[in-house]
Amino acid sequence: MKRFFVAVSCLVVIFTMSDVFAQDGPDTLELPTGTITLMAPEGSEREPTLSPVLFPHSLHFSYSCKDCHHTWDGESPVQSCAAAGCHENLWAAKPGSKSKAEKRIKSLTGAFHQTCRDCHRNEVAEQKAAGIKEIATGPIECEGCHPKPHSEPENSGEALSIPLGNLTIEPPEGVDAKKGAVDFPHGAHFGFACQDCHHDWDGESEVVGCSTEGCHDETEPSGTRDIKDPDNVLYYLAAYHNACIGCHRETTKQRDAVLKQVELKKAHADEKDLPAAGPVGCNACHTGS
């Protein structure tokens, strides 16, 4: 085990997110797709002995952006992991050499390995506990990320423009809607994985609307008027309501459970520490004209 940690500490990978996640105006974010190479910085105090990491960014869109970019607010530019105040220390400091203010800042080496490798380890444990025989996750051993011989840097150089802020969700053309449009706070949902909603998205092609031809494009129910009717799976109204309201009801339960525990402990909970919960009533969502 000691040998393993010595080996992985030989390479530090810096992913300069401010270079990759360029802001294209105040309301969009350029999201890199495909592969990104994580490399040791030039002039680092130790020469890397392991290969750069070819990181498949698109394969990670089934996770929340904030699982990795954990301090991102969903609106401002995504900062580098090594930005000031984050994981700015390339290597772990020697014992006793850190000031009290610096102790909260982990080394960049530790941040990457704990985030990536430990996530892969947790997935292995969860799948084994569930009785899954064919384990599907990322690499854990050094050579899985740092192949031999050294890999050449590879960057796809492709990106998608992702809207931030609010989007207006309107019914398909030709539908006489009984209620107003929905002002959807897209940026407030970056704590969820993209593919939680865009469930058929491959992570690289353009994201299309839910009511695009071939998706939930039926403008009338195929079964009963009940949105839970399995025959209505392609009915656009059922798709939106089942996805949104179902999630909001679940997050409301989680929020209520936390508040109950806080009340029992006679403690105080800040709003920012509580699970977010969206509206479940018609008028709370259909606020547009």
C-alpha cells in the first residue's frame, strides 16, 4: 500500500478549467466534450515519472458537475482546481509547515487522486454489495490512468454551448396550452447529472429538446389522461411532469427529513445546507404568459 501511494504521487495532473470552460458571454458556458489530457505543470518541483492522464470528460456527464467542481455556483466561470484558495498547493506540505489558514487547502495531488480513484473504489464496493458480477467503473491502479509507455497528450478540442440562468419551456408548436410557459432555472439544476434529465444524450452530440421528433413528441396522450399511464411515455406533457414534479416531491421529502432531525436536535440549519426542493403546484411552475 505504501508503494502505491509513493507511485501515484510521482505525477501531479493540473486541469486548468479556466482555459477549457471558457465563458461565451454571460449566459452560456463552453463545455468541453470528448477527451482532455491532464498533465503535470511545466517547472514543477519534481519531474513526473508517470504518463499524463487521458481523461474521458464526456463519460462523466452521468454525474453532477458539482461532484467534481464542488465549489462552482452554476453561473460564474469554472475555475482551475489549482486556483488561489482551492487546491493551489502542488504537493502536500511537510508536517508542521502549514499555517492554520492553509490547513483547509489540500494538495492538488491528493485532490485528484481522492476524487477520481476513490470514486472508482466506491463504485466497485457498491456494485459488489449489490451482487453485480461484471464491475463497471474507472481504473484504480496506477497503470490504469498512467499507461506505459507514456501516452501522448490528446484533446478533442470540441465543446458544446450550455445555457446558464433561466430557460423558457413552452409547449410544442400547434398545441393550445391551458397554462403559461415555465421559467426553468437551468443553472440551479447543475447539482444533478445532465443525463438525469437528458437521459438519451450521448455526452457529445448537441442536446435536443424533450419534444424533438423521435423523443417525447406526442402532443396528445396515447392512453388515458393519466400522466402515469405507461402508454403516455412519449406524451410531452407526461414526460415533463413525471420528470420535474417527481423529482421535486422526492427532494421535498429529503428536505423535510433533514428539517425534522434539526428540530429534534433543537439545532439551527442554514438554508444553503438544506436539500433544494422545487415547486410541485401548477401555478408555482407556470408563471409565464
